[in-house]
Amino acid sequence: MKRRHFLQFAAGLTAVGTHGWAWRKPAYAASGNDPRLIVVFLRGAADGLNIVVPYQEADYYAARPTIAIAKPGDPDGALDLDGQFGLHPALEPLMPSWQAGQLAFVHASGSSVLSRSHFQAQDYMESGTPGAKESSTDGWLNRLTSFLPAGSPTRAVNIGTTLPLIFTGSEAVANLAVGRAGSRPMPIDRPQLQAAFDQLYANNPRLAEVYSEGRSARDVLLGELEEEEMQASRGAQRPDRFETSARYLARLMTGDAATQVAFMEVGAWDTHVGQEGRLTRNLRGLGAGLAALAEGLGPVYDNTTIVVLSEFGRTVAENGNGGTDHGYGNVMWLLGGGVRGGQVYGEWPGLSAAAQHESRDLDITTDFRDVLISLLTAQFGLNSAAIAQIFPGYEQQRSLQLV
């Protein structure tokens, strides 16, 4: 590349944090009034019942004697939303958005085509064609991109190392890679300490054998748990890294890169074991990141909607390991300056034994595509023909006045 051409190219780059650069050009500059959409996918099946808590349901507390979130006013209790539902206390940074009418939820929502497989359920949501996975090789967010103004190479941005299914397709998508938090080993996992224990037990064959078997068992168990969580998360960043990524995205979208749609993924939501502490930590990172994203977007937030969703919910009843298993219905989140917030949308089916799906799960009364179609129709002004291309083969069942 000649020096003159390189300087012309370099003049069109804008720094995004310390991990990447995005192309910019004045002709591509997005208007502050252009609609923008950010999709945040919680990989691993986040527990919607402990996020937006149905604290008036006696069945909720009966089914979760150790992990239920206490009622508002009690120690570590939920933050009251509307007299029926409460927000997990770790999400307190989002309460100003709720009070300002810029945060809403759609409870008992999700993919109506049941799959308890993380991979298949995620593919269903990302393709937008549940039940037709084999014939769906592109994603609904990529198909949406085809209806945005052409020209900008950064009109669609994925925050991550690999392109997810939701953004796969004929439209070009820019990638911004971010780092992931490392594992947190215990002291016994340090090589120096392991060597010391090896030497300590060297002269006692029986103790050495027990110690060796115990360490091997720990390695196997940690490996299996880590592998399961990593598979469910599909390499998505952990919640404690989300705030940093969110700030990067805000800088990109408030610059002149003309970004209108973006996708972020957050892993570690598969809480089969010890859910209470893990969910609290995860939500703390997620809530801080969403609040930082809203703040960083500034005036652009007025025309931005952030959608948070997960592949399916968790069982109504807790399991014997202080966790929950793969379920069905869940909750979707919507944040943004134009969101008709301060409401929990959707038809609540209740948690009685008769109301539960397959006698174990929160039922689904709102298909996730109904939420997305209602949003895209109102915010992007898309007609029925465009919607039919974005979500082929689906006829909207319910319209919600979300924005």
C-alpha cells in the first residue's frame, strides 16, 4: 500500500478501547435520530424466575425453599416493580431506568418450540426459525441488516471473537474482539503448592495414594464442570467482563461509525449447582454493564433499544444441588429511551402445578418473535413484507406496544 493511500485509510479509523479499530467516514455518519438495536444474549439459560421475581406466588417459594429471592422489604429482598413482580437486588443499578419508564420486561416468553439443549435452543433463537434448524443457516439479525441503509462497513457490529449464527448471512458484519476473564484457581491448583504436597506425602504411600486420588478427582470434576459451562456459553465472555465491552460498544455507537445494530453475548448462566451466589455475581456484572452502556450512549440512547434474552428458562423447582435445571419459559428485557417501560408485559400463567409446562417449568405465553416483531415494526418502521423475510414462516400471534 502506498504511503498516501495508507494515510487516507488511517484517517478513517477510530480507536475503540485498546482492542480494536473501526472504520469511519463522514459519508457513513449515522444520524442521531436513526433507530439502533443492541441484542445481548445470555448463553447458558439464565433463571428468569429469580431475575424478575413473582413474589406474590406462594408456589414460587414452596418450589425454591433455599434459592428463592425474598420479598421486597425483607433482607436481600427483591426490588419491587409493580406490586406483583420484583427485580433481583443485584440489578439495583437498573432501577433508575425502571423508574424513568425506560426498562420493561416480557415474562413467560421464549421459543415455543421446546428444546432443552443449549445449542439447539440458541440456534432456534438466533436463526429466528425454531423447529427449522436444518434449513436455517443465517440469522435474523443479519436479515434485519439488509433493511438498513447500505454503505457503512460498521452498520452491524458483533462484540466477540467469532461470528455467531444470529449475524451469519449475506450481509457484512464487523467483528470487535474483546478479552475474556481467566479462570480463578484455588490455592491447591498452584503448581508450587501441589509440589509441596507431593513431597509431604512422599514417605507415606497410603496418604500419598489418597491425596493423589483426591487431586485427580478434583481435576476431573473441574474439567467436566468447566467443559459443560464453556459449551453452554459457546465461548461468550463472562459477566465480569461485560461492563468493559459495553463501554467499548457505547464509544463505537456514539462515534461516526454509523453502527445501527450490534450483538453481545455473555456466558456462565447454566446454574445447575450453587445458583444463589453465582447468579448474584453474574447479575451484578450484567446490571453494571447495562447501566454503563445506557450512560455511555448519551443522547443516542433515546433512539436505541437493548434487548436481553436467553435460550430458555430454568425449572420452577430447585434441584438437590442448590441450583435449577433446564426449563422452558423465561423473561425478556427491553431497555431504551423510547421503550414504554415501567411495565411487565405478557400474560402471566402462574406457577401452580396445573399451570406449569410439563409439570416442571414456567409456561410460555408470548413467543420471543412476537416481542421482536413488535419492536422492529415500531422502531424501524418495517412493513409486513420485511418482517416475513426476517422471520420467514412465522405469523405474529400477539402485538405488544413496546416503544
